[in-house]
Amino acid sequence: MTTHEVTAPALTNMLEARGVTRRQFLKFCGVVAASIGLTEAAIPDIARALEIGATSGKLAPVIWLEQSSCTGCTESLAQVGSPDVATVVLELLSLNYSETLSAGAGHSVEQAKEDTINAGGYILLIEGAVMEGWDGNALRIAEEKGTDIVAHAAQNAVAVVATGSCAVDGGFCAAKPNPAGAVGVQAFLKSRGINTPVVNLPACPVNPEWIISVVVDYLLLGKLPDLDKYGRPVLIFGQTIHDNCPRRGHFENGEFVYRFGSEEEAKGYCLYPVGCKGPQTYSNCPIVRWNDGASWCVEYGAPCAGCSCANPLKAGGNWVDVNAPFQKRHRVVKIGSWITQPSTIGAIVGGFMVVALTAHGFGMKLAGRVPSGAEFEKARAWDVKHPDKALFPKTLKKDGDE
Amino acid sequence: MPESNETLVAPAPVVDNTPLGKKLNLSGKSVIDPITRIEGHLRIEMEVEGGVVKNAWASGGLFRGMELILEGREPGDACYVAQRICGVCPVSHCHASCFAGEGAYGIQIPNNARIIRNLLEGAQFLHSHILWFYNLTGLDYVNPINALKADIADTAALGLESIKNSTPLVKALMPDWNFADTQVADFAGVKNRLEAFAANGQLSIFSGNWFDSGAGDEYKLPPELDLIATTHYLEALQMQAKASQISGILGGKMPHVMASVPGGTTFYPTEQRLDDVLFRAIEIRDWVAGTLIPDTLAVAPFYMDDFGYGRGYGKTVAWGVFDAPSRKPEDRYLPAGIVDMNKLTCKMWDEKLITEDTTHAYYDDAAGTEANPRQGITAPAWPSDGYNVNNKYSWSKSPRYEGEPLEAGPLSRVLSAYLQGNAFFKKAVDAVLQYLGVPGRVDVLVSTMGRVAARNIECLYVANLMIDWINELCAALKGGDTEFFAEPETTTGEGAGMWEAPRGAIYHYEKIKNNKIQKYQIIIPTTWNVGPRDKNGTPGPIEQALIGVPVNDMNKPIQALRTVHSFDPCIACAVHITEPKTGKKFTTVTSPWGVR
């Protein structure tokens, strides 16, 4: 392999030409490094990996297919910060097909896609669920069924990145009653006997930093990131939202938000009683954040809806079916995985699996921090006794009576 | 520098000779599938005769069944799930769903939440309009490759010139505006970047481009203006992201905002949060005034022909958007109105007069082919003859108002505001028409290029409103108003959210019992525009607008593409394009550098 030295002035010139300061760029490389589990020492290597393509005429070819998508994942990619999406699609990658960004249309872009497939060596990004309904006619593009398009493009790809929950397991499209037969890419390819490796990046939409980090990992190290049993990069999805949540301290203190738009929210109290799924949802959102770091759901008082909860191995594991109702605290309480939470105890009540609380979790009273326990404890106790009844009202009265 | 009251005069329009298609007498079937640079999957099939479109069929290619997914869930969940219809305008779906939920709950959101909802919606409008003009439809008019020929000194001079040219308009609308505040971009830097890209030789997003459409002269801008627009294409990517950051801040993240729910907002705005919004809003407003508006005025004179086609029916629908304190649709900052441009009338809507027709859509006729959405049933069925323009050919339904197809979008809102005497739009529209050399001819806006102009005028309006709303919110907070969320009064009832997405009128309806959704129906803006023929065989608005469009290239019918783009279709919302069944093979992708 020929080493390609990036001299500081060359890099600086390249970045200046696109309105990115060197500092911004290195910060970006830092985010990428963190996402793929490298230390800051790797930043120059990442910068070099990103720069190689820009000068050698060998940008990694990429096809971006939209299936049953809302284009939210493409939109999300467009929100990436430094470098911006123009740099990504013009100088870091060769995005040869994208229904949203391609300049061409109709026959000519379809031809560009076909040429890229025939040449091989491309990364295939798929956004949206594969739709099997009506024998694949739920989605037709250029007189072909969506299913056939995915199978054809995946066959020759070096890797498939399922971007967003819909592509991972059908996402909301697969929510009951799954009217159009939505399935995830991995399950679909398996059913067609196609063995191209799949990286799953769930969330609705995908976080753009994750896409870049997977691609950089591939460009830099010539391999895909380490994946868990769900095909997700371990370093992105190895910890829960709760593990890294800035509101976590208030959870420990038993300080909760019981009503949307309240002062408790502004104080940064924990959103668990209003339905936050952070304890059971795996993702590094609190660290990487969204919209170039401007915010993320929980920071602005929105309970985590668990949109990165996806199960490509099991139908019905989509985030909507698992996590709705979103704005209510679940009867089934999970904190992380109870394998790694040995103090968690399980019980089966009336057909509901109630995984009761950990010592440091809802047993604040056990921990002695809140003498009578958190204010929703009474209601929770009532829930456990009345599994067939409706959950207590959406927002709790302060006295927590039931 | 010209004074604000000085008359605007456009540069001399390019004189177009007989269209190529007419000379060549192009005839036959022309298909664009997929239509790119839109949201979702859309096929357009056209019958061409003598270089002109005689008939057209629009087919939405995707069915997901959102309404069916929402049944049995709760209104609070519906606003989260329903916005997944569209990653470009999730905020509008979220809000329409919230309004429907609030109607069912029998509540109205607190005043603070109303202002925040306007800010959040406004940020999405800015995001969407900026992205659409530069990054989506922009490539129908701008050829970045041609920018390589630009002279840098001339480009800088032309850039200044177009800013000066637009100053009277902008100053009429924003009296404190000073064009000297506009920073002139680094055109040389961008040209270097383009040269490096060209030298690298991989086409990336320019693979399969249409820059050579027709005789290769359909892209009419001089290289200097191409360079300016390309530079601003890159800036626009950053600006749309800034606008989305505002949505992210007020909504948790964007796309798919999580902090706006039935009842109000989940958060309580702190000083720091408001400040984060304000500085971004100011930066975007200044960019829209100093870049987007001048570019619009600079590009339009080269495409005067595009004001002459793509008209459609001239009948439009706007439910209205951005609530005023009265919460009445007619008082909204962009007011409700059903407009007939043939008679220059504007009236208030009545929800009962809406129907959806499924005669030519992939739905089961046994479930009925026409109904008001409150009674409508979503019964998808793939027909035995598949896609067939003589029978069923789209997943999109056909909404009708009093039995007629109506166009939805920024044009609809601008016409509604203009005809109702909104001072901003009176001034802005009249000034633009004068600039184009067609004073008083509001009907000129009902065209392919007219939709572009209307959308960009609206963008400036919303960019200014953002600052007003932040001030309004600060004043309310200082006055001691701490309400941001209202509890449900009841959990059984029904409600409709009639609102606007950036691309037009949006309708969500839900009926709930004990907080569970029994029925949910949605009419999305693009459904109004892209819907197929109805029971009477009347074409949908895009189909109608395509009739009469010149075609100079059967494989790359750029004028047709511009016309479809002028509606900013959002098909995941509505429904996909296909390729001809003629067995015609793809031949070559022509590009200046070849395919690598």
C-alpha cells in the first residue's frame, strides 16, 4: 500500500477551499475517532483517510438506495457538521446514486447506478424498509420492484449499511399491523441467500456521524467496525442512553419531571415518569448528540422514544411496537440489560413481565435518598397489581394518588 | 447604491427561438422514473406530440399504510409516528397531528406553546425552502460544470450587482436592511474546489446529469452566474443545516422532532435556549435577504420562458399556517384561502367539502371510490393488471374540493395572502412583477418559474417572522407567563389538524375513544398535487401542469422535470416514477469527463 502523506499545508488548503477550518475538521475527525473507538492519536490517520480520495481519484463509490423511507436519513446526513455534506459527497465519497441528491433523473441516473454495480467495490447504503407487500409491488421504482432493486444492488456490494431503523428491522413501517409487509434489509437479504455483510445503524433517523464513522472505519482500516449480535457497531450501541444521560444525576436523586413544559424540566430533572425509554435504549445520543451537536431529544425535555431500539433478528421488534405508548412510563421496566445489572429481579404478573427496579434505579427508597420513594412509586405499585387496567394518567398529579 | 423606491429593472431577458422539440417534431412517450431531487419515489409518464406534452400521468410508487399503523395507538404517539411520513417536513406532520389530538382532547395549547410551534414550524420552512431552491430544483437551472469557465473578477462584480439589484425589494420589506452587511463569498476558493473535483474525475452526484439536455443549451446561465449559484449551493447546505439546528433545539432533534406534543411543548425555554435560537435566526434571515433573494432575481431573467408553462388549473388551496393569538385559520400569518386565479377570488375553506377519490389509485373499489376523509377507508389493493394508466396507476389518492382538483404549496399561500391584502406580499409580489417587466400580472406567478418566485418570497417573509416570534416569546416570558402545556379535558372525541407543510396544505384527522385512536386519516400536500385522475377523468394538478410543457429531449425532458420540481413533491407523503415498457435500453451517460 502506498502511503499518502498529508502535509499540513496541503490539508489546510483543502479545507480552506471548502470553508472548513482545520480546527473544525480535526474536531470532526475526533468525533469519528470516538465513534469507532480510536483515540485522538488516530486523528491524523483519519484526516489522511479522508484526504486520500480527494486527491487520488479513488473516492469510495457509494450507492444510496431509498426504499420505504421518509428521506429522513438522507436529510439527517445533510445535517452533518464539519465537513458538511457537500464535502462528504463531493470529496470524501463518490455518491453515484441518490434519489434525493443526484443531479440527473430517470434513465440516466438508473444507468449510473447500473454502471456502479457492474464495476463493484462500492458501499451500499440503504434507507427505508424493504416492502414485501403485494409481492413487492408496495414499492416500485423505474418499473422494478423495490425488493428486486435491493437484492440486485446488494449482490455486488462490499458491504451494506442499513441506515435507520426502517432499514434495520422495518422500523415504524413494520409496526402493527405492518400493512405493506415491511422487513429489514438483513432479514430480507438472508431470505434471498445474499451474504454481503450488513452493518445495522438503527435510530429514526440515523445519526449522520455514525454513517461517516462506519465509512471512515472502512476506508481507514479496510474493515467494518466490530458488530454486536444485532449487527450494530459495538462502540455506538454498546451503552444505554441512561448510562450517559446528563439528567442521570437527578434520577439518582429522585428528582423527576411529572409534567411537560414545567420548571422541573428546565432544571434538568429526569424524564422517566413522562415516558423516557433511555434506560432500555442503546445508543450514544447523549455523547454524539444531533444537528451538529446542537441538541438531542432528552435535553429539550422530550422523553427518549427509544427509536434506536431495533431487532433485525425478530419480527415485531421494531421501536414503535416495543416502546409505544411513548409518553407513558412503561409497566415493564428495564434498565440496561439485566444480565449486566445483577441486582435486577424479574417477576411475572398477569402475563406482564415486570422487571422490577434496581437498587440504584427505582428503589431510591432502598437507597435512602428519597424517604418515601419517588412520587410515581405508588402509581407504579398500583400498576403492578392491576395489569389489566389502564396505566395511570399521562402526567401525574403531584400527590401521586391513585 | 439605488434607493429603495427606485424602480427595479430586470436585465434583458434571453430571447428564445423556436423550441428544439418543435423543430424536430418530437413525438411519442417520454418517461422520467425516478424523478430525483424530491422526497420519495415518483414516476412521470408523458405523451409528447410535436415537441409539446399532450397528456401526462403521475404515479406515486410507495404504499406504507400510515393510517392503519396509527389505529389503536394514542394521540401522543400519533404525533411521533405520523411525522415519520416525511423526513423533510416532519414538523408539519407532527403539528397537524397535535392539532387533531388537541381537537379530540377539547383543548387549546397555551400562548407560549403557540409561539414555539410557530418558531419550530418556521425553522422547518426555512430549512425546506433553502434546500429546495439551491440543492433540489437548483440543478435544473444551474450547471456547476459550466462554472469552471467563470472569470473570478467578473463573478465578484456580478455578485455585487445582483445584491444591489435586489436591495430596493429587500429594503421595501426590511427597512433596516443594509446590503453592505452581506459578505461576498470566496468565489475563487469554490472554483478551485470545483477544479479539483473535475480533475479527480469521479462524477458523484453529477452522475447521469441532464446538463446536456436537448441541444445542450437548456442551461442558460453565464458561467459567472453558475459559479455564484454553485457557491451558494454549498452555502445553502450549511444554512439549511442551521435552520434545522433551530428545529433541533426547539424539537429535540431534526429530522423527527420530539418536543412538540398534543397539549404544547415538553420543554421550558431558558434564556440560553432562546439565545441559541435567536442568533441562528438572525444569521439565516440575513442570508436569505442577502443571498437567496438576489440569486432568485438574477437567475429568473434567463428563464423567462419558464413563466410561460406549467400553469395547471390556477386553483389553489391553503389551510393556513402560523397561528396568531386568535387561533383562527383566516388570521394566520399565512392565511387560509381557496383561490381561483381565473376569477381572482379567495374564500375560506369548509372541511366538509373535501373528498378523496380512488378511482385510479391502487385501492379496493369495493370500499368506495369517493369519500370525505372523516368517512374514508384506506383499503389498499394491488390490481390484477398492475400499473395501467387506463385503469389504476398510483398509490396516491386524489383529493378534491367541491369536486375540483386544487394545487397546494407556497404559491397557494402567497396568492391567498396577496388577494387578502397582506401588506408584505402586496409589496413583494408587485415589486417582483415589475422587475420582471410584467407589472400587475399576478397570474404570471401561476407557472413553473412563478412557483419558484413565490416560494422564495415566502422564505423571506418567514425569515423575518422568526425574529418577531422570538421577541414575542421573550415578552410573554418577561410578563410572567409560565404555561407551556395543557392537560386533556377528555379522552374521547375527534379533531382535525388543518395546517401547512412547506410544500402545501396538510390535513390530519383522528377520532379517539378512551385515548385510543379509532380512525386516522391524512391528506398530505403532495397528494393534492400528485394525485392521479379522478372518476371524471380529470387529471391531477401536476398532470395538468405538464400539459403544454415543451419537450426538447425525449430522454431528458428538462422543462418537464422543472415543472414537477416546482411543486416540490414529497412522495413518501403521497406515494414513485418508472421507465418505459418499450424495452428501450439505457445507452450512455454523457458527461464531460466520462464515467469512472
